[in-house]
Amino acid sequence: MIGCLSIPFQFQAALLQRWDLPEILCLVAPFVKEVSVNVSILTLTVISVDRYYAIVRPLKPGWSGRKASVIVAVVWAVSVVSSLPAMLTDKYESYV
């Protein structure tokens, strides 16, 4: 996600020291970057917790499909909500 939706736009802004792209991309690029990082971190945390319980309680059944779906939805919701400040505060100067 970061490689396709964030890096090209932010690289261009860093290279030129200004934002020449549409204003909406100025809001979306940092938001996508933050969401991607947050989802990655939280997903790795959830995987670690799952592996911990698999080792500590090997005979207990793992998560059901419904529980896993709820956990994925919570990870994405927390990531989006915690990334909203990046979308609302990050601004680039535009000299068009």
C-alpha cells in the first residue's frame, strides 16, 4: 500500500520541495502511509499474541473464522481512526 499509494507522491514532494499535485492527494498520501504502518504493526502484534497462545495452550482450539474477522476489522478500524490526525494536519506548500 505504501509503495503504490504514498511513496511516489511524497518522493515527488520531497524532491521538488513543493506539492504540485492535486490538493486531495496532499491529504490522502500521509493518511495512507499512516494507515499502512498502523495496520502492519497491529497485525504483527495480533500474530504474536496468536502464536503465544498456540505455544502456551497447544491443545486449545485456535480462533474461529468469525473471531478472526472481528479482529481484522478492529485492527483496520483502530488504524484508520488513529491515522485521521495525519490526514487533518499534514500539509504541503503548493506553488502552482
